[in-house]
Amino acid sequence: MRFKAKIVVDSAIFLVDLRSAYNILDSKLVSMLSLPVGQQQQMRVTIADGRHMFTTSVCKWDTTVASL
């Protein structure tokens, strides 16, 4: 699913894989929105093209406040 959202004064395109267990946010977006970032044990995430990414950060944010 693809949707466009207005965030603060900018807009962004979001690509959401509804079958995915995780979604990846760009660190610049997390910074811009001042989203809380927590630490966790290193986790390997497989992205759509089959490559792997590793992260120790988790960003829990409430999507129920968004209207689509």
C-alpha cells in the first residue's frame, strides 16, 4: 500500500507492506518528528529485495492518531 502524508509542514510518501512484521523509518524522519527511540538487542531484518539490515533501535509510535 502506498499513501502520501503531510507531516508538520513537509509531505512524505509511505510504502507499507501489510504482510511485513516490521516497517523501516528513515532516521531523518524520526528526528524531524522527535519520535522516541529505544534500544534493544541487535535484530536482523530482511528487506523486500532479500538483503538484510541490522538494527539495535526501535521506534514505537501510535498509528491510531493518523487518519487515512
